Amino acid sequence: MEYDIVLTSLPAYNSLIPSFSLASLQSFLSSKGFRLHCVDCSFDFYHGHLKNFKLPTEFQDQKELKFGNWGYANWFIFRELLGLSREQVQLFIESLGPVCSKLYQTIFTKFEDQKDKTIRILDRYVEYLEKFDTDLFGFSIVVGNAVASIYVANCLKRRNSDIKIILGGPEASNIYRGDFYARLNSIDAVIHHNEGELPLFHILRLKKEKLKIQGAPGITFFSNGSLIKTESPPALNLDELPIPAYNSLDLVNQDFRNVSSLRIFCSKGCPSNCVFCNDNSIWGPFRVKKPTSVVREIEYYNSVLGINEIALADNSFNSTTTFRKALDILKSTGISIEWGGNAEFRGWSDEKIVNYSRDGLKYCYFGLESGSHRVLKLMNKLIDLDDASRIIKKMDEMGVRVGVYVMVGFPGETLEDFSQTLEFLQTHDREIQDFLVSVFTLQKGSAMFNNPLVQYISIEPPELNAWIYRTQDGTSHEDRKQRFQRLKKMQFFKKKQHFYKLESYKKF
């Protein structure tokens, strides 16, 4: 066999930056002597195929919305492949977004009407993957590309029953639907561990030694009518990992020379404990890279790949001093970068904002979530709204594009609380150039999962790890929908207002 394994990421959410996960696995497994090929299909789909789908007029030009909902629509299109009914899929989509599932139903229906287009695209990817000489395929999955991955895996296995199929990625974890996928006939094993490097290393080692891959750590598989889980390996030392091999990725029909920015991590996990989030249940203890490791990575991207635009993928880049120290080291090398990422509102003096902007900070997104002190306290978000206002104004003054994440319908949020969020956004209409709106979603592994305000119902089968909910605070999903729509209208007009600025930064 030419390749020990071919790893693939079918179209998922992010289309403008190649897959960090595949690039990291490429470099790690290659450094261990294994031959692999990594195929990232998102670029090709976003730039080559997405435009061929026709949606209702009001959604036709919203490419990111279109892209994300294509993945959700596939749960309806290929439900029989998953052994689910339409009613089960409808409830599952509601568990992912209690408001959006109904608001975007016309989009799902339109994609279903164009099922033949989706099948033609996925069949092309089957043919593309089939040409590689290997007997082992791996798919990196999130909820948005999981079903497309299952379809492609099924097709590959029908054409060659001797190949093995492995799934990994966030969607394959125990917190989400790893057990559900492990029961499917086309899947030989699922990596439930939160990092794929060590499980894949052991899978390939066992394969090379002609032993059963089911002996690898951190995996789930179905055997003799039972699900079997192997113990997870230890967490990786982030400073010992090789630099992700972005330039080795196969982007199908797209050229890597068109890539203008790359994603890096300074840390994994989250030091905060917001009660609605399950990141700490997925990633475990918070881990941080040394500044020198970050500098080494940026130097390589700049000198070898010609990339000087960096997207920080940390939950909050200012939770540690790593990136600040890395920027200071970079100054001495003469390397200049433009960058941005997510940040906390804590710890920003005016001087720090000035220094960051002079050192290349071009955009910054904050997890505001609410303009109500009371709701922020319920969320366990330690935000001083007066200080947040100062930070936003100073960043805007320094030419940094500011965005915020906003959540509506959190249990306990009243109409008055929501009005305070509206007021905060309106007060900072000029400085906040973008905001992303979500509705509270119940997540396993979060502190809210067992909150007495929340009444949840498990969706069958239980392996879906999905729940619909109602709250005991007098707020209905209709209330949540109205609040969501109000903010989405604000967001729409804001994006039109800042169109040219958004176009300037869309590469990030």
C-alpha cells in the first residue's frame, strides 16, 4: 500500500482556513514514520459547489449560513442511512438549536429538494478518495459534516469491503455521538479521545504489526453485540508536537497559494467555567504552550509558507501571557504579523490595547453573551460591563475590529434582561462591528445540564446524546425566537453597514 492511512475532512463550517486537525495529524504521524495523505474538502465545496444550491431569496447570498445548514440538512437527506426517522431527526436538530431548527426549516427543505446535487458532489469525493492506494480511511467529523462522512464511508466500503473506516474529531467524543456512529455497519472504530494523534499512532502501529487495531487506546468499537471502549492515552505535551503541516494538505481542486491565513493554538481547553459550556468536559485540564513554541510555528509559516496572517484558535488568547511573550520575541526577529482571535474582557488596560494593536491585532471577538449584570452572574461570566464598554471603545479607537458573541434565552433571562442586552449593543453600535447570535442550547457536560430551571427530554436512541428542553422560568421557545430574530435583524443591517470592513477581514 502506498499510504498507511488517508485522512479526510469533508465540508464543515470553516471554509477560509485549512483544517488545523488534519495538518497536525499529518505532521505528527509523518514524524513517526507513517505514510499518510490528508484531504480537506471544505475549500473545494465552498468555492466550487456551494453556489449551485438554490435557497429561498432571503438566504441565497448568505454563504456561511448556507454552508452550515447544508450539513444539518444532510441529517434529513440521509436519515435512513443512520437508521433514524424524520421525527427523530427533527428533534435532534431542535436539540442543536431550539429556535433555528424551525426558522431554517425552509432551508432544510430546499436542500432536500436538491438531494441529487448533494449526492453528485459526495460521489465525486468518493471517486477522488478511491484513487489512493490504502486500506484504511479516517474521517475528522463535527456535527455539520458527520452525515456526509458516513455516506462517503459507506460508498467506499461498498466498493471495497476489505478497507477499514475510522472516525475521529469532536463529534466522535463520548460527550457527543461517538457511541452512535460506532454502531453503524460501515464504521470499524471511533476515536473517542479528545486528541487523535496517539490513538491513530497506535492504530497504525498495530496495523503494521498485523495486529487488530481494536487494541489501540482511546477508541470505541462494536463487537459481539456490545460497545467496547479502550482507556484514553495521556494528554499530549503541546510543546513537543511538530509544526502542523498545512502545506501538505490536499485541498482537492484548490491551490494552497490562495490561502492567506492559518490557525494556531497557544492553549487547549478553557480556564473559565461558564455554566452553559462543556469545553472543559471535552478537553480536560487547561494546557498552555511555551511562547518559544508559538514563535517557532509563526516563523515557519512566515519564512517557508509566506503567511503573515494568523487566526488564534484559543478560547481566549489573553487568558495567559503566552501570546504576548511570543509577540515580544517576534519583534526581535523582524517578523511582522497581522492577527486576531477570541478574548476575555478581563485584564485590558488602555496601554495593553495600544501595544496589541501596534503589534498587529486586527480583530478581537469577546464572549459578551448578555448586557445584563444579573444574567452574566447566572452564567458565571465575570464581566464588568462598564469595563467592557471602555475596552470596546479603546479597541475601536485603535482601529481594531470588535465583535461579540451574544446568547439569548438563557434560563432565568427576563424581557428586561434582554432589553439591557439590546441597549448595550445599541449604545456601542458604532464600535461593535459584528456580533454573532446564539440561543441557549443544553449541552451534556455543562453545569446547566442538571440545573433545576431546566427540564429536558432525551431523544431516542440514547446514543445520540441529545436533548430538547423547556425552562421553568416562564420563558418559552417562542420568546427565545422573537429575541433571536430581533438581534438577527440588527446583525443583518450591521453587516451591510460595515460591508467593506468585513470584506477587508474576511480572510481571517
